[in-house]
Amino acid sequence: MMKILKGVCIGSGYFSQFHFEAWQRMDNVKIVAVCDFSLEKAKLSADKYSLGNSYTHVEEMLKTERPDFIDIITPPESHFELCKLAVKYKVHVICQKPFGGSLETAEAIVNLFKDGAVRLMVHENFRFQPWHREIKKLINTGIIGDKIHTINFRLRTGDGWAEDAYLDRQPYFRTMSKLLMYETGVHFIDTFRFLGGEVESVYARLRNLNKNIAGEDLAWVHFDFSSGAFGMLDANRFNENTAEDPRLTFGVMLVEGNKGTIRLHSDGSISLQLLGAKEEKYVYAYSKNNFSGDCVFETQRHFVSGIINKQEFETEGAEYLKNLRIQDAVYASSEKNKVIKI
């Protein structure tokens, strides 16, 4: 008989819609409740996605529903207290990023789970985008060689140039003192580690282009990998690109090795060019469902599989701290204009 996990969700903000829709498609999950400061918002979400009961108090929900896991879809300043409650009630956690709000808080959260009675996974979904999974497979086959030279990603979302930038979807972006690397760039720190291995040092230049917002919206970050490869994240939220859907892949990627090149294009397609040969399209299947290649569904499915099969999560809380240490190094590098070792 299939094991069905009972879950609850906390938070009904903008991104929660992608979580709810993905949970709804899983045969081995039943979401029994949604909690939000606004009972009206919680009820709207619960009704729209058939998610059961609605609450405004987390502890009441945990006492009443007795779930197997909590999906935390709330701002980072709430994560520590919510994770404390999860541990108290012996409930597994999948938690959205930015995780904890700071490295120190994230470390304290991870420490709550140190005895292993319940487990913590960070909802880091970019590594679960189908093109990144496929590129990882191609790297592992050695098709572009046994030595990766460079990994480059160019991101242009084009949603941050107007005077009223972000007001329509995520207005809190406007007042964040750290924006691009904290909110978006950390995805690529994780993706670069997924594809290229551990990072030894970084050199970064960050700038604020739109003076109507508080934080940085441009980042040039150089990564030195332990393997000897280089990485480059060239990102800004100000300028536009020509993609039909800029938020599908969020940009384009180039992976170069000693036998050839892998290219990710903005429509999700991948091409291969071996040294001395013409570029050819690489055929694989991917979905445009939900968010960015259905990566939310795949992230949540990985979490559920890890619980049921007692397997490690790729983005286990303790493992995710490596991304936050690199993120802090990026900000320190820009501030001090120097290379920072991790």
C-alpha cells in the first residue's frame, strides 16, 4: 500500500501558489491545512487548491492536524520560531529561501534538527529545473571532457527598471538592503555547486542600478572551484532580454570542457558543440508547467521521497549552509573589493 504523508502549509503569499498546485498533483501527499496571518487568505488558498482547513495560529494547527511535515512558505524572519515549533511537535520541515535571513540564524535553525528525530530540507528549487538536471547528466557522462573549464550564467529578468519595480508581485523587494544575491543569486550559488562542485573563493562587484529600490540589482561574481574550474555569474534585474518568458530559465548558461561546450538557451533547450564539430541540438523532454520547468514539483517530490525512503535530501539544512557562507563571502568581497576565500 502506498504511504500517504499528511502535510500542512504556512504562508499564502505570491509564491505559495506554486507550492499548492504542486502538492495537489502528488498521489502520496495530502495537504490538510493552510495557515496565514490572514484567515481570509488562508481560506482562499485552501478553497482554490482543495487543501483542507484554514488557521491563523500555527501551534493550534499542529496540535489539531498532527501532520507528518510542514511546508514553510513565509518570510525568513519567521523561520526560526516556526522550525522550533516543528521540532517540538516532531514534524519534518521543507522551508523556503532566503533561509533564516542570516547565516547565524540559519545555523541556529539547523542546530534544532541535530538529533535527527525530524528532518529539514531547504526548498532550493533551481537545481531541480530540468535543464540543470540534464546538464549535470551530460557533464557526468564526460561528453564535453573530463575537465570543466568554465561555467557561465547570464541573467536578465528585466523586471526591475521601472519606478514602481516589484510593486505588482513582490513589493518587499523594494526595501530589502540586500536584494539580487540574497533573493535570486543564491539560487545560482547552489546551481553552480550542483554542476561544478565546491567553491574555494569568490570575487564580486555589486551595484544598485534602480535608485527607487534599496538593494543591489546587479552582480558580477567570479567563482573559483576546488576542481580548478572558473565560474561567472553575470546578473542584473534591471536590463531586459529577448526571451519570450524571461522567468523560464532566468537566463542562458555556457559550460565549457576540454572536449566541447554545453549551451542552455532561454527557451529551455540545450545544445552541444564538441571541439571541431558543429553545434547540435540536444533532445530531451521538459515541462513548462507550474514554475520554471516544474521545478517546484520536483523539489517537493524529492523531499517526500527522502522522508518515505529515509534518504538524504540534496539540500539538507546543514548542506545548504555552504551556500549561505558563499553568499556572505560575495557581499564581503564587493564591500572590500578583494577575493574572499570560503
